[in-house]
Amino acid sequence: MMVFMRYYHMPPRKYCGTKSIKLGFLHPGMMGIAVAASAQNSGHTAHWVSIGRSRQTHKRAKKFGLIDERTLDNLIGTCPIIVSV
């Protein structure tokens, strides 16, 4: 798993104690959806990019309530942390 932070010069500690973080998931496949669900269970929001993804991935993301940002540009603009599993 790789995690990319938009503000890479800021320490991750900046996000500790924050009530809700918008996390972007590049690939909510079987492993990615588990990480997204865990984040949601911790009070965070999970976002994803639907363009170019399979019907099965669309169903999985909908089932788990991921927020569709449609494009990578939108995801990057919305989420300070991007997760690739």
C-alpha cells in the first residue's frame, strides 16, 4: 500500500486528532475496499475515481458508500491523502 500526501512537507502528525479526513482511494478493489471501510469505521470519508473502473468496482464502491470524484484531478483537489493499494 502506498499513501501520498498532497502536503508532503507537512508531517502526518498534522492529521492526528482530526475528526474526519477525506481519503482518496485509487483502486477500491478487494484489498482497497477493506482499507476504505476501516477508514470509514474510524469516522473518515472515503472517495474514489470511477472513470475507467470495472462494473464490479463500481458496485463495490457503491455498496460501501465511497464518494465518487469521477476524475483523478477532482480526487486530488478534494482529498489531502491518496491511498493506492
